[in-house]
Amino acid sequence: MINYTFNKADFRSAGRIISSNVFYQLSPEALVKETLGRGLGVLNDAGALIVKTGKFTGRSPKDKYIVSDHYTKETVSWNDFNNPVSESTFNNLYERVLQHIEGKDTWVRDASVCAESLYRLKLRVITDTPWANLFAYNMFLRLSLDELQAFGPDWLIYHIESFRAIPGQDGVRSENFSIINFSKKIILIGGTGYTGEIKKGMFSVLNMILPLEKKVLSMHCSANIGIKGDTALFFGLSGTGKTTLSADVDRYLIGDDEHGWSDNGIFNFEGGCYAKCQGLHKEKEPQIFNAIRPGALLENVVFVEGSNEIDFNDTTITENTRVSYPIHFIENAVSPSVGKVPQNIFFLTCDAYGILPPVSKLNTEQAIYHFLSGYTSKIAGTELGITEPVPTFSTCFGAPFLPLDPIEYAKLLETKIKENNVNVWLINTGWTRGPYGIGERIGLKYTRAIIRAVLHDKLDVIEYSEHSVFGVAIPTSCPGVPSSILDPGSTWKDRAEYEEKARVLADKFMNNFKKFDASVCSHFVKGGPFIS
């Protein structure tokens, strides 16, 4: 435990914690001991802590709210992800949560976000489980003793799993909820043990205040940096390879999920990583695999029967198995977690239709079009009733976490790409030689070779061809990749069938894009597919 004198009055004024037993700023070892001693978790064979998050093994977007008040009423883009709730509803629920934790054990952690000090925010995280407090230790920036001595939180985050809302009484849809109050600077989470709500709640906060107040682009992406100081960004939805591809033994990790882009360059919001564990393999993802050690927190994984060895292929509880760990568990992570303005941006998509090329270069209009589209696809068989690939579009590759109109983020990205002459690439980590069920998944070794070729400027002197439907530029060759797979149409048995299916996918893109204001997006539309 950090040697810091705890004064309960500090918390009544700055955290409203009225508890008979507050555990403040415990070390990871102490939090693990607390969890094990209370029967809330177990250790695996590597010494990492394993917990179950209960009913909820993922986020609950329909139960995410923002308080509608003078700050948010005209600025938030109210939609299915940004549900309004009144100030009175929040105040009543907040008081009920405070009453609920009175006299109970609570764990409190002071931390911060934003590796660039100019934009840093100080947090106080209050949880009713020790393992959720370990998550906060892993994921946020850790403070020195000097920083703690003069600490005063900018934001409060409550994660109270044991509290259950009463929908008819509390003004929320379900017993679980996540509410952001921008005016009071409080994130209130209850009824769910899933720790991802903590980090994504704070991400949503930064996605509001950084673009709106600081003109800093907030991004749902991973980032790394080469030995020559060249920065690369990796955007992508779950399952596209964002964490895997940024964890490169030949480059230095800035962060795996959430970043800001200021005039000075790129900076990580977090102090840790939250990686998916499904199918984790030591040879394919050695850095993530080796980070599973004492201090790491795994959620909802299953052991090989009769052992405490994790079966990463077992999704009995959920496909969304996760591990959190401090970023310094990655040996080649940079400290502080900052980088220069990026030279290359990668948009990752798992195209189960087998239409998009393994690699293509985008002009600025195409880059913003695909950024606003945020395309990937669900694979047949992963969900009940899905018998063929289902397209998924998540604006800016992170729609559930964007309080502002997506166009605001798109305009910021467009400006930064143009001002800094950044190269943007579309990378398909999905299927080739046909759609899912007929073709095959593009090999990870080929995707890594593509990324490596881009980062070493090997594609600068290559000839390109234009895709017949999507109009993107396809390199005719790439070191380490068979030229036969670069043009996806040539990999299908029937070229005419490929062209037909490409037009079908293009139509889905265009229908999705209709949700944006045509008068605002007229020049962005030029970057989309065309059907003759």
C-alpha cells in the first residue's frame, strides 16, 4: 500500500463516500489477496487473477445514459447509444447508491488519464469489489506519492456491482445502468460486474470534452512507434486485429485502445491494456500471452477440466473473455505513452464477404468515408440465426462511445490527415478466395507482412490498380504476400460472381451512409463505392 494518510473527510467532500471500511490505494498484491480471501476469484497456473463478472459479460449499450442539462442538451448527439436522463433522475439514483454503500466495504483508487500532461484529468474510482479496483489500477495512469499528496479529483467514477436499480422507480430501463453527468463530473455505474463499463465510461467523457473544448481528436484505436520515431494508428472493431497487430515485437507500443491526437502528436488515454482472450495463442500473440501473470486480471475465462490452466478456446461463459494488465507488462511499451504525429493510419476490417482487398490505399475522401462507415462483418454461426455474413457499421469505429455528432470527429480527422500528409490504408483481415464458408481467412502472417511493408515504405514504389466497385487503390505486389491474393476478384472461381457480390456489399455501404446529413457529407460521399 502507498504510504499516504487517508482522511475520511477528504472523501465526504470530494467523493461522498460514507463507509465504515474504506480500502484506499491498495497495491495489486493486496487487492488480489482481498479478492481471494473473500472467495471472489481464483488464480491460474501463471498467478493471474480470474474472476466472473456475473450476469453481464459485456457492455450494455441500451442502459448507457447521459444527463441532459445545460452542458449536454444542445451538444450531445442523442441516439440509441446516448440516451438522455434528467438531472433529478440522476440525483435521486446517486443518493440511493450512496446510501447503499454506507457502512459497506469500498475500495478507492486515485488515478489519472491522458499521457500528455496538458490534457490530464485526475480520477477517483470507487468500487464495491477489490478486483474492480485492480482493474482501475491496471487501466488508468498510476500516480506517484507526490501526486497523491496534493490530489483532488476532476472526475468521480462509481462502480457498484451490488446495487440494483428499480426501473419503475429510478427512471432507468433495467437494474443495471451507466450514467455520465458532465456537469457534476460523475460516472455512476451500478448493477453490473463488467469492468469494461469503467474504461468505456471514461472514454466517452474524453470523446466529449477533448474535441469540444480542446480541439483534440479522440480515437478508438491502438498505436505503436518504430525505432525511427514513426507512429502508426490501428482503427478497428472487435475481432479485426487492432490489439494483435499493434503488439509488434519490432515496434514500441503506445497503447492498445484509446488515444488522442493533439498538435503535439499522439497520446494514450490509459495506463494499461484490455485484450480479448478468445483463441489467444502464445506463438501468434506472445506479448499478450506473456502479460498474463501476477497482477493481470482475467474475466470469464474457463479452465481446462481438472486444472487451473486457461482454455482460451472455451467460450462457455462468453466469447468476450478479457484480460487487463498494466501497459508496462508489455516489454517494449514506451513511457510516457506518447508518439509523434502518425505517418500511417490503418483501418482494419474483417470482411467475411471476401470482397475487400487485403490491402488498399485510400485518398482523403475515401479515408473519411470508411472512417464514418466503420465497417466489419459478423461471421455466420457466431450468433443464433446468422447463416451468412452480416455487415456491421460502427461510426468512427466506436459509435457507442461518441457523445458528439460523428461528423465532428470526421472533420477533425480530415484536417489532420491533410495538414500532416498522412497515409491511410484499408486492411482486410477477413476472407479471401470467396466468402465465409467457401473461402479462407487471410493468414495473419500475410497481414503482418503487409503492415511491415507499409511501415518500411515498401509500397511507395509499387504500381496500383483501381478496384472496380470501391475505387480504392490496390498494390500489384507486396513483399512477403502472394500477388495472387492482392486482387480479391482474381481469387474467386467466378469473376462475374465476385463483381455481383461486390455491388451487393457496396449497396450496403451506401444505404448505411444515408444516415448522415447529405448537405454536410457531400464531399465525403465521393470516397464511397460506385455502382454503374
